[in-house]
Amino acid sequence: MFARVINPNATSLSENVTCRSTSTSDMQDWWYCWSWGERMHKADDPAGAATKVARVLAAVGE
């Protein structure tokens, strides 16, 4: 599953954000990830992830 995020003022600016788990030793972490799989932000901070996505999808001059 993913969330498709689109800048309504510039619809060509969009991103598919997923949430994935990673296992390290006995700990399991969840991360928001960019469409190409790179980890963006820990899942326990959705506002931080939203801020990153908003920055990336902002049209020049917004």
C-alpha cells in the first residue's frame, strides 16, 4: 500500500509514500519511504514525514 501525494497547485509534482518495516537484531522499526525505497522518516513521526514530502513537492515560488 502507498499514499499518493500530489501538489494541487502543480499536479506534475507527486510522490508515492510507503510505510515499511526494517529488522535490526531483535528490534523492528517502521519507516516512511520514498517511491524508490529510500527511508525518509521514522513512522512514529508522521508530521516530520509530511514536512519532508511538502518541501520536496513545493513548486518554485510557493
